[in-house]
Amino acid sequence: MTNRTVLISGASIAGPALAFWLSRQGYAVTVVERTAELRTGGQAVDFKGATHRTVLDRMGILDEVYRRQTGGHDQTIIDATERPLAVMPGEFTGGDVEIRRGDLAAILYERTAQDCEYVFGDSIASLTETADGVDVTFERGAPRRFDLVFGADGIHSTVRRLAFGPETDYVEHLGHYYALVETGEGDDFRGPGGTSVMYNEPGRLAATGGPKAAAFFVFASPEIAYDRYDTGQQKEILTAAFADGGWRLPELMEAVNRSDDVYLDSISRVTMDGYSTGRVALLGDAAYGNTLAGFGTGLAIVAAYVIAGELAAANGDHEVAFRRYDEKFRGYAKVARGANAGPFLAPPTKLRIKLRDQLFRRAFMLRWMLWVTDKFATDITLEEYPALARGVDSQR
């Protein structure tokens, strides 16, 4: 087998999933992560359909994912007086199985930490490809050489910027931002009876008590220039976007200002002609996210399986494997290219809000939406890749 040393940037979901498969094929895998430690908690993510379940089962983690699942949550859509208007069912928001991102990351980390090298608190600074490898410098660590490099580092991918070009060439702002906020222990913004609730005003959404976070927000906005690592700036943007709102929005904004855990980012789309160049390849949100449409985690898990499987089938020949990955994944990732959850979650007018709510009061419409999401989630022929199965079986 050629190409034995691998560097993966990103230790959230896509990165450790790829590390899982490659380490079991005999690759020496290093995972570098900008944050100082594995991120716990976080928003809920979900898996939909037989394809996602099959990959989780082949990894041997399906039962553990079910054990740590959130259970799914119905969310009651309310008006400013907390009068119920409709219910967004947990099966729509949570797929077949829903789990907190941090719990899923922990499962993957637990199954790779002994066989892979994890470097926290560092990031790639430069990539220089040569005929037989990629020379990598880091912000803190010593330079190293790897046979292959993978970017699993999110929509603001450092690997994509260094290997393909500036973010502005590939990332399109879709007109909305979202925020996740962990409010304090004394803050309770749930609805009557402790229910999870969603409140809309034109162009903005506030949801509390659900699996995404203690408070989850979406708002319409042109692109904003800000420091993504400056929590203070994120709070200012969020509180300005929800100023003078109804319901309990003033109280929520006070809680936002008190919180130490605020994450804000744009809803954007990544569009690429191909997911690889030379010895470098992308997967997950770095290649085809983040539209907040609920498919990102499934795409990441399946992509890791396909990349590893194609490398095994090609006996490590990255040129052949990456070409096959591009070909197989182009159609499957189209759901990310076409989706945009912003206008659905935060409709621009009162009329559009009412029309959206009506979807959840009509059983046939709900069944149709669930059918569509399942169709997108299973729209790929999933090969067996015997070498991957042998690698997992040898670890059991």
C-alpha cells in the first residue's frame, strides 16, 4: 500500500470518522485540531435513512449512537402570547436518530485515540506539495511531511484556503445567520409545561428548550464582517439583530450578554468543481456545507467511508481514489448545494410564517417532507468495500 502517512485537519465529526477507517487500514493518522480540547455538548445532529444507519453499523457504533441519542424533541411554534400555533415534530427535526455533536465526536474519538495521533491547540499554516508528499508547517508545532492531507475543518476550512484558494471563491453567503447560546442555569425560557418552543417574527427565529442548544437563533442579514473568534462581537451582532422583539426576546438578549458560550456563523453554501487537488482532499462542510438543512453530519460520515473505501480499493493510489470519490459524491452532495434552511426557519413576512406553520398542521405535507429528506439521504449506491470490513472486524 502506498501513501501511508495521513494528516487530517479537524477533530469534530468528519475528521475522526475518516481517521477511524484509515487507521484500520494501516495508515499512520495524525489529526490536528485548532481548539485546545475535544469539544463537548453542542448542537444536536441527526442521521436519516438506511444509508446513514448502514455506515454507522459498519463502523460498529450504531448501538452506541442510539444509546446516547437525545430522543428527539417536538417543538411548539408559538406567538408572542405563547399561544400554540403548530408543532414541528421531532421526527422532522431529528431524523431517525438524533445525538449531540459533542457526544458523537466523543464516540469517534474514543474509537480512534489509541491508534491515531491527536494534536490539539494547533492548526496548519502552510501546505507545499512535492512529487512524493506534502510538506506541512503548523502555527505552533514543528514542520512535518505527510503522504496525504485531508481538510475536515468546516466551512471556513484552512486546508481549502491553502490548497484551493481564498474562501470567497467557494463560499456563498445565503442571507441568514444562526447562533447557538448556552444560557445560565437560572435562565428558563421553555414554554408552558417545560416544552421546547419556537417563536418567529419576520426574518428572525428564536427557539428555546430544544436539542440544538439552550437557545437557538436564526436571522436574515447581509454578510457581516466580524472576528469569528471574538465572542463579544458575536453577542453584539446577535443582540442587535433581535432588538425590540416581542415575546421574551428582551430577556433572552440579556441572557445572551451573560453567557460565556455563544457561537454565531452564517448560513452559507460551499460550491466546488472537485473535492481534491493533488494529494489533498476535502470532506464534510469544508467541501459541501453549511446550509443548516440537516444533512451535514450524514454527508460527513458517508464521505469518510467512501474516501477510505476507494483508497483501499485502489491500494492507496490517491489519484484513482480521489477521482472515484469526486465521481461518486458529486450527486449525493447535491442536497447541500440546493438547500437553504434560512428562509424556512425565519420566513421574511408574516404571511410566509403562517404558510410555513400550515405545513406542520397537514399530515400529508409532513409525510411528503419526510419522504423527500429520506430520498436525499439515501441517494447514493453504498459499496461494501471488503477491506474496510476486515479492518473493523480485526479491531473487535
